[in-house]
Amino acid sequence: MRFDFGCFTGHWPYRRLQRGSLEHCRADLAAAGVGGGLMASLDAIFYNDSWEGDGPLLEALAGTGFSLTVCLNPELPWWRLRLGEAARAGARAVRLYPGIHGYPLEAAEALCREAGELGLGVIVTARMEDQRLEYLLRQAPINPARAAALAKNCPGTQVILSNFYLSELEGLSGENLWADTAGLCHGLFPFENLEFPRERLLFASFAPLQCPESAVCNLPEEPDFLDGNTKNYWEACHGGTF
């Protein structure tokens, strides 16, 4: 079974998700061969205190094989409190939404460093929706070089670039820099044209905003593609297995 580094559950205010509940998401991911992962709350993105969305999801994920990815905004005064609470409660990563929450990546450096000290990875989200839907949700563009610089400035933290496009990953690399596959679904043969280290790729379905079965079908037909990367990431981030 595959491990999913980017899946969600909850409500999306810009379109109705037919299968956004936790039960539906788990069932759809299982049908696509996904047995566990890092799951984030869509609701938490739009709450002033994201823990109002993350807290209930943390409880609901107990025993499911999925771990919480907590949503934090480094420009809100309680991020350090929530980070500590999330780590103690068993969250495994932090997901940042600078394009939605409207802050520069430089503002996230302290959060990123402290997340690494607590054994949490940091996921930098380039976008949540296709750019053609931006009349509903205005997402500030994320500079890929600045996202890579965040990883470089926080060497003790494993940083994942999430839903970045093929062209945005070109030329990026780093000992603690990873990228997920959510944005590699455009054009023909994206993995053949990818100029990013393949050993630094992690699978992400971006379900239920994207179709998990399509995300799996988009991968190269190679046995155990990315499975070794999952193990390597987990050892680098947590010093053990997932």
C-alpha cells in the first residue's frame, strides 16, 4: 500500500466536494492503493484558529494509519503554542499556505526551524486549486526559489514542496528538500521531463480536491516507484519508520 504525503478531508468553500468526509476519503484512497498518509483539514485553512479544524481531525484519525498535518500561520501570535500542542498530540507535519494566508516565506523560518526540532516536517503549499479557478480563490504566487531557500535556512527540518508545477521545480535541490507529485499532472510524461531529483519525490494524491486514482495512474509504470523515497524521508525526518 502506498503512503500519501498530501491528502485532505473537510469542506471546500468554493465547490462542493461529493466525497470530502473522512470516511469517503479513506475509502477512495484505499481503492487507489493508499494505506496511510499525512492528512490535513480543509476547514482549518479558513479558521482564524486553525486548531478548531485540526483538533477534531486529530482525534478522528486515531488508529486509521493517517497522521495529522497541522495548519499553521507564522504571522499569528499563537503558532508556537499550537505547534507544541500538535507535536505532543502526535501530528507529524506542518502545512503552510502562504499563498492563501498572505505572508512571505521568510516569515516562516522560525516556525520551520522549531518544527524540525520537534521532529515535524514542513510542507509548503504552492496552490490549492487550478489557476483557472482563481476568480473564486485569490492565491498569491509562491516563488519556488524562496521555498528552496526556506529549506536551506532551516537545515534541521525536512521541507516538502507541495503542488508545485514541473517548471517550478526545475533546478531546485537540497539535502533536506523534497517535492510531492500533486502538481505533476500536466502535460505528457512529466516524470521524464522533470529536472528535480527523482529520489526526492514523494507521492501526494491531493484528494479529494484531485482524484486519487488519477494521481496513482499518472505515476510511471515502475515497480515500487517512490516507495524507497517514503522510507528515506521518514528516516530523515523522524529517525524511524512511519
